[in-house]
Amino acid sequence: MPESEASDLELIRAFSNGDEAAFTTLYHRYRRQLYGFLNNLIGNNPAEVDEVFEETWLRVIDKLPKYRDEGRFSAWLFRIGRNLFIDRTRRRGSAGCRVPLDAEETPDIPAPVAMEPISGIDSAELEQVISDAVGQLPVEQREVFLLRQQELAFKEIAEIQNCSINTVLGRMQYALRSLRKFIREIDRGGLMK
């Protein structure tokens, strides 16, 4: 079977047995997803994104022979990247790290209302607006939102964030409420003037 058709576990086993091409296949299979996740998680700092990306793959190479198939490889990979970012943030003294909102701090937001398309905005501007909105979310909420964009299950996200599935679901709910509020403000002309 060609390596491109092999499962993640088959590639991991092949790499553990000395097949470097198996790792290359695994790398190419997940490099864009990991880079996109880290880019959105870290924000407007391409140098740090590159450093965490490289550090993640170095850690994967080191830990891969001990990998136990307890879920999806991508969840394990994203957890390593996330943890490296958190460690770097802690070493810097939390500079630039957003503090998560507690339930008490989150304003009660009414159900979404139907919105007309934002006039005078093209798709590139809309993409930037959404990216900016996601970037303003607290780190834990942003992670949940971004990991769901990578099609990870809430259970896998809970494992990555080392918390309960209910906590993850709550973070997703708060993230969506915050994004809706942000977009409503734009629709009212508050940010696009």
C-alpha cells in the first residue's frame, strides 16, 4: 500500500521502525492544519508561529516512538502545539495572554437576530473581520473554536485542554456569543466606519 493511503497509525509504526518517508507523509498530511491552528491561536506574530510550529514537530519526532493510539493523531499533535505555546507564554510572564472569562463575567446576550448582509464589505474584508473577532476571544474559547474548525470532536478538545466536555461546550457557547456580539456591532456600523 502506498504511504499516502496508509493510516496515521501505520505511518507512526513505520517511522518507529526506521522509515523516515513515513514521517514525511505524516508531516505533509497535517502541516497545514497545524500551522493554521497555531497561526490563529497565537495571532499576529509570524515569527512565534514558525517557532512553535517547528518546536511542535521536533517534539513529535522525539515522542512518536512512544505514541499510544488513544484517539486521533491530529488531537495529539494539536495538544503538543497548544502546550508548547502555553509554556512559552508562561515563560514570558503571560505577556499577551488573554485571561478567560468566567461565567459571571460573560454578559447575557440575547438570541441572535436576523442580520442583513454588511453593506460595502467584500469577502476579503469580511474574512479579516471574522479573523479579528476570533483573535479577540479568550485563549481557551479561541482554542475550542479553532479546533472545531479542524473538525475535532468536543471529546478530543476536552482531552487537549485537559478539562471536562461540559467545560469545552461552555467555552464554545461563550465563543459563539462573543462572535455574534462582535458581528452585530459591525452590522450597526460601530467598527466599519
